[in-house]
Amino acid sequence: MQITKPSPRRLLFYLAVVALSVVYLLVGAKLWVDQANLFRNETELVSEKAKVLLILYDRNDIGEIGGNVYYEQVITFQAQFLSGEQEGETVIATQTIDNMTTTGSIPVQVGDKIFLTQVELNGEQQWVAGDYCRTDGLLILGGAFLLGLLILGGLTGVKTILSLGFTCLAVFVVFVPAILAGCNPYFISIVTCLYVIAMTLALVSGPSRKSLSAALGCTGGVLVAGLLTILMEQMLHLSGYLDDETMYVSLLNETNPIDLKAIIFAAIIIGAMGATMDVAMDITSALFEICRKVPDISFWHLVQSGFTIGRDIMGTMANTLILAYIGGSLTTVLLYASYQASLEQLLNRELIVVELLQALCGSIGILCTIPITALIGAGLACHSRTKPEQEQVDQLPELSEALESNTEE
């Protein structure tokens, strides 16, 4: 696979984008991370990663409590610490599984990597099994994804990886800490979206009118989704208290409580941003390619092509958003559906309403992205023609008249 080296000017542009992104992340982290008190350990529990070496005992008890069958499985095993001050040492730990409090837990086996937590039981310090260490599997899958990007994308894959990394850092290093520190969620979510749009398109497409067209089209669609969200929050009488988790979030900062309705706004525009960026880039790329292959095409014909391309994208992309939101809350929907008296009551639960609102506002944002991108992309594509191409386009009416006169003669 041949990789085309970027020109010095383009390379300087990419370096400038990377440098500005690093500055943005460092400043954001400096402002918000310390104030947010992330990953604070208020319980003072000691938890370390360990590997199961040997299963010592496996006891199963069955009984009855209040007319319900009760079973308990207690596994005693030997494990070796993989982190912390006791790294390399072995310890005896236990795992307790019952059908009342730990439904869904999987018994440990030799070779498993888990987190051990030190607790006090019967006046003694003991180690008990916690969650499995699942990051290793995720790292392998993530590494395969990045390798695929590099193999299939080449230099574009490198730029995609950079943009993906900066996007994740912007969310987890700036956006989340800023909200936890008391920053206005409306403001910081808009800033995050603008940064991600500008950074991603600048890195992936470089300094071009194509990038500008896609950025403006995506921004327009996201703004429409955001304005609709604010309007519908009032119309639907949303409080933001969707479940227990949202209640706990509201109690994180008692002096300056987090605005839960603003969190809904942030979730909608950030969720819609990826889809609208995809639509805007698809339409823009197609329009610029059409204009390059057919240099004599007119502005309005190019706009019509943009609308046609947008209509083809529209159906599948709207399904993508709606199915993504439904899939993300499927267990909650199943629970509510089983306990709700009627479909009408189910559809009026605030959690269900917010999920539908996210899907609908995001889909309408995609719809608005299509005409915005078609108009801007057609204008910038026509303006990007080289001078000889433009002269040929300008001479078309004169050539047509000359041909007609020759035909009449």
C-alpha cells in the first residue's frame, strides 16, 4: 500500500491542529480536573488486581427464606497480587455468590484476573473477590481496531486514530470534569462539540473547502438538535430525574447542584454530533468529487445532487440513531414494559420520553444537515474550481450559441 506524503504546508497545518488540541486539553484539565475530585476513594477500601492460582474449597448451600429458595456458593481460592504494595505475594480470598444479592456473578476459575477488596469480617481483615479485570480483553479488541485502521487507512488511519484519541480525551478530561466541577453544562457541551467537529474534520480532511463545508453543515445540524431539545424540555415538562443514577448525580455537588435538564441537552447534541458529521462529510465529499469529474456542472444542479445523496443517506442514518438509543436502554425498556399497566403510560414515563426525544431531535438534526450541507458544499465546490475550469464553464453559453448558429446555417 502506497502512502502519499503530505506537503510541508499541509504537514505544518496538521502539527498546528495537534498542538492546539494539546493546549485545549491541558488547559481544560488544569481548570477542571482538580475541582471535580475525580476517582476519590471516600470508603478507604483497599482494592488490588490479582490472579487466581488455585481453587481450595467450593461450598454450595441451599435453604429457604420467606418461602423463597435460597442458595449460596462460597469459593475459597489462592491468588497472587498483580498490583499494589503486595505485588507478587499470594493470599487466600473468598467469593460469595447467592441468588438474592449477587445474581449474575460468575464463579472464579484458575487463571482469572480479578480485583480483591480488603474488608473486615468477624473482626478480621479478609480479602474478597470483586469485579473481574476486563480491561485486558478490551485492550486486545481496541488494538485490533486500531491495527485495522492503520492497514486499511494508511495515513488517513493515523489521522483517524489521532482524532479519536483527542475526542475521547476531550470528553473524559475536559467535558466530564467541567460538569462535575460546576461548569454550565450547556456551555461546556457546545464548546466540546465545536472543538470535536473542527479538530476531527481538520485532521481527517486537512485545510480545504471540503472540511469547511462539512464542519458548517454538521454544526448547523447539531444546533438545530440543541434548539429543539431546549424547546421540547419546556413542552414536555421534563425534570431530568430519570432514575436512581440521575438522583445521585444531582447530589454530587450540593452547593452547586448539576442541572439535570442541561445533562439531557448535552447527551442529545453529543449523541447527534457523530451522525451529523458523518452525513455532512458524505454529502460534501460526493459534491466535490462530482464537481471535479464534471467541471461544467452548475450550482443548482450540484445542489440537487446534494439533496439526492442526502435522501439516500437519510433513512439508514435516522435508523442508526434510533436503534442506538433503543439498544442502549433496552433492559430499562423491558423492565418498564413488564410492570406498566398500558402502552400509553409506558410512553409517558420520563425516561422513555427522554430516549425518544434523543432519537427524534438527533434525527431532525440529520434532516437539517442535508440541505445546509448541500447548499454550502455546492457553493464552495463551485468556488474551488481552478481558473481554466471556470473559464470553460463561463464560455459554455457562448459555445452553445455558436453551435446553434452553425446548425442554422
